[in-house]
Amino acid sequence: MVDILHRVGVEDASPREVYDALTTTEGLARWWTDDTQGSGEPGGVLEFRFPPVGGFDMEVVDTRADERVSWRVVDGPEEWVGTTIDWDLRQDGDWTIVNFAHRGWREPVEFMHHCSTKWATFLLSLKSLVETGTGSPAPRDTRISDWH
Amino acid sequence: MVDILHRVGVEDASPREVYDALTTTEGLARWWTDDTQGSGEPGGVLEFRFPPVGGFDMEVVDTRADERVSWRVVDGPEEWVGTTIDWDLRQDGDWTIVNFAHRGWREPVEFMHHCSTKWATFLLSLKSLVETGTGSPAPRDTRISDWH
């Protein structure tokens, strides 16, 4: 088992602002992908699409207001199905600290390397959204390679 | 054991150009930190400094021209000492693909989360340097949090 881990700090922001960007389709669409549908409530399924490539369906398995959001991948690339994504939030002075973990990868395949770097760019998009009001969701996301 | 993995593609670039940016102090100083000294040859030690925070000393344990560079951390933060950093390069059409691995972390501590995200930003700095001639080395690196 190998995990993707990341940490960013969002300046002059409350955990609530980050939590809202992780639990509402309006918020998610402003940093990850324009094409976001579904429900960010526990038991709901979020549908993230990246035309024309495909996308991910995430079941929301846990939320704790302003503290934690957990998803489980129920559809998407086979390497992703069954993996889990956890967001842990806390206030630290003027910062909201976001610890991110995408766990349960079976093998450290090249696609996992790609997803690790890509997640970093989306976490910076989330940070930018909350700090400035503007993120970089797909299709305006940061291109990192031939795999986009 | 947990690893940090990343992958970027450098467009319209040869593996040689990326290899040079990983094995010469002039190249390294243009994407990681201005304050780079030492030798990037096998057996050499590279000294990366990030004033006023500290830095890393890396022993160059292996190089294969245009294909692979391996370092071992011999001094720096205790979580880093003894870990290894491998760069694997290959040509794929117009792209040079860079697979990166920072292996041997003993625990998935919060500092590891931070370093994972920070490595992503430095890989994008390396990509930018080779593609455009301009990277973002410290102290002009991307700030991701309260930990810089």
C-alpha cells in the first residue's frame, strides 16, 4: 500500500471556508473541475468529470463540520476504485492547515506518480480559491505533462 | 516506509537538458535553490541551502547519463537523513518524462505531507526552467503554507 500525502496552508481563512469548498458542488467546481455534480453530504455521491478523459465518482463516507471530509472512490480508473481520500482541516493562527491523504493505492504505478503531482496543483487551486476567490479547476487546470 | 512520488513531462526537451539541470550546480541553482554548491558527480556531495531555515546535503550515489540520478541525504532535517531521492528520465515523443521518488521516510509525519507538496512545486520549477529558461528556485519559490 502506498499513499499520496500533501499539506497546504490557506492564509487568512477559516476552516469553514475550506470545508464549504469541499462539501458543496459550487465550491468543488471552482477548484477541481467545472463539471461537478451530486451531493457532498454523508452518503451522497459526488461526480467529477474531466471531458473528454473521464472522471471519478466519490461516495462521501464521513464529514465533520470544519474538521474532516472523507470520500471513497466508487467509479473511475481501476487504480482509483476502492481508494480513499481524506481531508483534515485545522486552524493555526491566521492559517487553515489542510492535510490531504489519498490512500489505498495497490501499486506505485506511474499513473500514481502523475496523480500525486496533479493533486498538488489542485490543492494549490483550492488554496487560491479561498484566498483570492479564483481557483484553477479543469479545464483551466495546470498542465504538468503529456498526460495533462 | 512511505514514499513521495511525482511525475512531470517537459515539453520539447531532451533528457540531456533535464539531466544537466540535475547534475550541475548551475542547473540545480536555477530551479531548487539559489544557494547550491558542491559536486553533482558520482561520489560528490551537493549542498542545498534555504536561508535562514537550513538545508540538505546529498551524496550523489548514482548517475546514468540522460537516464537516472540518485542521491542519498547525508545531512539535514532528521526525517530526511538516510532517505533517497531518485530521478528517472526518458524520452517519449516530444516530451522528456521525469519520474521522481523520495523514498525511505520512516513515518508519514505532517512534515512529509509538506515536503510532498513542496517537491511538486519544485518539479514544476524544473519543468519551467527547461521549457522557458526560467525556474522558481528559493528564495523565489512558490509559497504553499505557513511552513513556506
